Amino acid sequence: MKCAVFLADGFEECEGLITVDMLRRADIETVMISVSGRKEINGSHGIIVHADQLYEDADISSFDVLILPGGRVGKENLESFEPLLSVLKNHFESGKLTCAICAAPSIFGHLGILKGKDYTCFPSFDEEAFAGQYQKQPAVKDGNLITGRGMGATIEFASLIIRELKGEETLEKVKYGMQYFA
């Protein structure tokens, strides 16, 4: 399995980096991809992160899982990057695992991906027009869709991805290594 985590200026650092960290602890190949035209990405709290690849250099079709961290400005920058939008929709419609947390699930809502689905997101980013079932849960899985509510739910969000890709035993090893027992 190979995961792509898309980064844009203004992304919520914890949502991106905790997810990457946990996936890598589970021995899942995870690549941070910049959609900002440069590898240095400015996080929403002033932390500069060095992406592994630029979008234009990545073979997006080689990824099994696509992941979007949130952050209001990061979400806006991801959603304004047109090449990513059709890739996300096609990836989801092909049955591949498609994931977003915090503000970023609203991108899925605008693409019609949330229609008829259970999902969560940061509450102020939920819209009735998404035509799905908003869940007040830290993280929600519905078919090939995984969504997370916000930064405080990042461990639960990443845990759902790990469980889906590698199973409960691997997830428990990752949690033990992090000393996370919630």
C-alpha cells in the first residue's frame, strides 16, 4: 500500500504530520506531496514542512490512498488546486481509499463524494448540501471514505486508515509504540 498526503500552505501541521508519522510507523509507504509548486510548505501555525515531492513530479495513479489534512487556509489552497480535484473524485469513484480531516472533508462534499455517506468534519465546515449524514464522532469510515473531525481526532483518523490497510494487530503495535491507550 502506498499513501499520498497532499500539503498546501496553511495546512494544519498536526493533522498532516501525525498521520504521516503513524502510517510510517505501520510500515506503510507514505509520501508528502506539495501542491504549492515548492517543497517548503508553510503550516497554519508557522511551522515549515519539507514535502517529499512536488505534485507535478508525482505519479498520483501509483497511490492506493489519498489523504487531505485540514486547516482553513490549507483546505482553501487544496481546493483551489484544480488538478487535484478530478484526481480525488476519480480515485474515490474507482473504490480506492480516500481520506480527509477537519476542514478538508468539505472538499469531498463540494465534489459530491459525501452524498449518502456517513462522515465527519470540523463542525463549521459541514453543509446541508453535502447530502450525507454528519456524525459527531472523532473519525468515521464509510466504505472507501475515511473522515476526521479535527486536530484532536488525528490519532483516531490515522488509526482508521492503518486498521483498513494493515489490520488490528499492526494498529495495536503502533499504538503501543506511541504509548496511546485511549
